[in-house]
Amino acid sequence: MSNTPNVVITGDVNVDLLTDHSHKIFDIVRINGLKIFKRTNQILCNTPVLLDPILVSDSCDVYDSHVIQIDRTYSDHDRTNIFLNNLTWSLNKTTYKRMIWDYRNADFDKCNELIANLDCELINNAENSIDQNCKNFTNKFLDCVDNCIPQKEVTIRPNDKIF
């Protein structure tokens, strides 16, 4: 595995990055010199908190960022976005294949049913480590998703448009 100066970290870290608490995520930010995009999500009593951060290294050229509100029927968080100028994309001369999921033709009702019927007792075994139980759950979850969302392999070429 090679090191890269271009680092982007996203996700629901469940740590409010607008407060100054001691937490491992703050160590990651400090050690790697990451920038935090401080777009806030309003959760509980309209209190501004930053739970879904986007952390980027200085080498990443971010030209826009914003929060998109999501219907609370689907998620308790808003979506956070950044847009990067990818100057090295055009310099990359490597063609490669990757698997993509066709969400437009997914059967989400079937997927929800399969997930609801997962046998959690078999997945979370007290004799296993938490890491093994997490792997078990991930594998079972992906089995459900693989059965409901069509996939296909595509070839990515250096001069293709990103989208």
C-alpha cells in the first residue's frame, strides 16, 4: 500500500467536531494536518453540531461545499458534500475495471425485507470478537444488497468524464 498526500475522510463519526474534546478523531486531524469543513447539521433543538464532517488534507483542491437537507423519513442527518478539482485525473493513463451498482433498478422492498429478516443471533456470536461479529454482519448485509441491486463491471479510461 502506498501513501498519498490526498486524504478525504467522510462519515458519521458521532463526535461533535465543533467542541474541543479529547477524542481519537482530533488526533487524526492534528497528525495529518486535515481541514474540517464546518458545515453544521441541526440536530435536537436546533443546536449546531458537526457530526458528519468532511476532513481533507491541504493537498486536496476543494472548490465548493454545502449541506443538502434530507427528508427525515429517510435519514436523521443531512447530506454533506464537497467538490474537488482532481488535477491528477487527466494525468492518469491507467485503464481499470470496477464494479458499479445500478440503484435505479434496485428492488428496495426486497432488500428491506431481507435485512429485516437477518438472524442477528447467528451473526453476533458471544464467542466471537467484536471485529469478527462486525465482519459477519457486513457479509450478511452485503449478501442482501447483492441480491437486490443489479451490478455490472465497467471500464474506467483516463479520458472518460467523471459522471
